[in-house]
Amino acid sequence: GNSVTQMEGPVTLSEEAFLTINCTYTATGYPSLFWYVQYPGEGLQLLLKATKADDKGSNKGFEATYRKETTSFHLEKGSVQVSDSAVYFCALSSRGNTPLVFGKGTRLSVIA
Amino acid sequence: NAGVTQTPKFQVLKTGQSMTLQCAQDMNHEYMSWYRQDPGMGLRLIHYSVGAGITDQGEVPNGYNVSRSTTEDFPLRLLSAAPSQTSVYFCASSRGGLLDEQYFGPGTRLTVT
């Protein structure tokens, strides 16, 4: 079945540091890939997505590239801010309206 | 536009009690889902619906019932609460399908003693 594996957290970074959160997946066919973010006390929000190989999703300074050859969708940001502190979830959905499958989430804390 | 709303925000139940978690959306989305979030487990799908009158089971459906009589509402019923159902519950909706952006409600924190 489909599955998503994210790097374990928590991740603690200083402000302006470079961020990478690793995500790899197992899926049949050609899934769509997503990053969702959950700020403290809130529900999840879509951060970015990519629907086919080599697509790059980007939003709010975050980027992720859909790499079919390595089955990966790593999240990166060049310079994190304190306001980026949140839990980040990688997710996938195969074609045909199968529900989203989420990774376990990676907690990021950014300190000033 | 209120988006996805959930009530209550917090709830404490005793083992064996039943209750309904409410979810409503005002975006005319066809697709709605219920997830539970547990520490170290990410989000797990309980039930989902692709339109009024149509529901299906997700990954962890046991102990929960759903119905979808209108496009707007998708209540989740706990039939006989158990401590294992202590969790944070999120409702989500999307416009064009499960591949589309999911809009999440703020969540309901449920404790079963």
C-alpha cells in the first residue's frame, strides 16, 4: 500500500538557518505529493504540492521537488524564521481519489 | 466564509458514553473526511464522503459512524467511547476531490476516561 516516511523530529534551528525535512514515499502509479503545516493550536493548512515528476512546489519561501527516481519530496527553506515553528506533514494521494496518506509529522522549532 | 467549523472544541467522556462531533463547511465542497491525530502517529483517516448520501471507511473506522445527509454537514458519531479514542479529531473538506487541497477545521480534543 501507499506510505510516507518523514525524518524524525523535533528539529531545532536558529533563525536564518537552512531547513531540510526529508520525505520519501512508496506508492503505486504516479501519486500527487503534498506538504501540510500545522501551527500551534490550529488545523492543517496546505503549504505546497506537486502533481507530477520533476514538478517543484513552492510557497512562503518553502520549496519541494517531486523526484520520482528517488521517490522523495524533501521540503527546503533557505532562511527560517521564528514564525515557521510548526509541525510539517508530508502526504500523498494516488490517482483515482484515494484518500491522503500522511507521514507522522516533523516538529520544527526556530529560536531567535 | 467560515470555512470548516467543528464543535465542540474540547470534550471529556466517560467510557461507554456516546456522542457526536459536528463538522460543517460552507464552501459547497463535495468531499469531506474525518481524521484522528495521535502523538507519533500523524493523521489517520477514519471515514470519508465523496458527496451527500455516500460514505466510505478509511484506515481506522472501528467504533465510529458517519452519515452525509447534506453537502454541508458530516457528523462523526462515537457509539460507545473507549479510552483508545482519546485523540484530536480533525474534519476536512475539498472541492474537486481528495487530490485537491484539503481545508481543515480547528479540531476537537476528546478525552475518554
